[in-house]
Amino acid sequence: MISPLASIHPKATLEDKVEIGPFAMIHEDVVIGEGTIIHSNVHLYPGTRIGKHCEIFPGAVIGVVPQDLKFDGEYTTVEIGDHTRIRECVTIHRGTKDQWKTSIGSHCLLMTYVHIAHDCQIGNHVILASYTGLSGHVTIDDYAILEGKVAAQQFVHIGKHAFIGGASLIRKDVPPYIKAAREPLTFAGVNSVGLRRRGYSDEQVRQIEDIYRCLYVQNSNMSKGIQSTIESVPASELREEILGFIQASDKGVIRGMI
């Protein structure tokens, strides 16, 4: 059902079974996928692409031009995958010429008052709890969870299956599979409960724990931790993935336990 009180530009594209509530505003050059529900008072600006079977709740604003003084009117987009839920008053800004788009994957949950700035790249099955704010160019990999009131600095990278405690400030990269909390943000163990829930075997979890024990517990700095991991943990896809993430980090990764 499309409410007669909604404002829908004739150049917007609505696929089958889309529902739009009263006082929603859908601008030109917006695409809404099949079965998606747009509640009342949602604003979708030009360049917004919404996937199939999403649900966007009242007050959300998506596709506004970025809050970046370098933005010069270039054509950019916001692209959202399928089955993603966007709760009340979430704001998502278009990309700039850096990435040309702000991207959010499928099966994500963005809770109330989340802000996602320009050029952020968010994977699938990501959960951002209420009042979380991402500065521009943040990358979040699949299955990461950020609890409420987390703030992420520009250009940080959060690895897959990472779990960030509430009210944390993210200034450096967060490697995959770990929990992080405290101020400054600190390694707080492996996200073993989350990994088992998502089908990782006990052997895989133990291997991840062995890797991070070398990196963060048994060594005083990351360089020594990497060398110790190479020498003492058998080569595997998991080992190479974790070490590759750390070695590719421009900002450096978060600190170990104090």
C-alpha cells in the first residue's frame, strides 16, 4: 500500500509490493526494491538505492549530501542491500569522490539515531546499536556488532565478527574475531560466544584464541606478537587472515590488555 499522503517523485523507481506510509518523501533517482516497507516521515534523497524486503522506520533520512567540505556536487549514491532494517531517526549520507558511494550490506540492523557518514563501507549482518556514530570512510566487515553510543574515527577498519562494547571510542583498527572495550579501546578477548553461534567449530575458536594469545597476551608489542605467531601457530587460513589484517593496517590496531 502506498499512502496518498506520501510525496513520490515520478522519476523514482518502486518495485513490486513496496509499501510507503504517509508523509514519506521519495525524491527522484531513488530505487526501492521489492517488498520494502517505508514508514511515515522517511526522507529518501536522490542517489538512494534500497534493496528488497528492507524496512525503514519513521524519521530516517537517507541519501543527503555529505558533511564534507571537499564535496563538490559529484554524483554519488547510498546503496543498501536486502533484508536490512533501519530504525527511527537514522541518518545515512551519500559518498564523495573517494568511494563514490556509501554502502550497507544485507541483513543489517541499524538501531535508533545511528549516523553513517560519507563513504562508509559496511558488510552483511552488521548490527549498530542506538546512537552509534561513524565518521567518514569507516569500513566494517561482516557480522561485526557495535553496542550503543560507539563513536568511530574516520578511516578506521573493524574486522568481521568483532564485538565493540558500548560507549567505546574507536581510533584505531579492530582486528577480526575479537571483543574490544575500555578507554582507550583495548583487546578484551576473542568473541568466542558469537563465533560458536555462527557455526565456528571449537577447533577454529581455539586456533583463533591461540593466535590472539601470541599477539596480545604473551608479547609486549605487535611486531613481536606477529613473529611469535608465525613461529608457534601452524599456518592456516585463519592465521593468514588475522595477520594480513594487522599488517595491512595504516592506522595501527588497538592495544592489548593492560
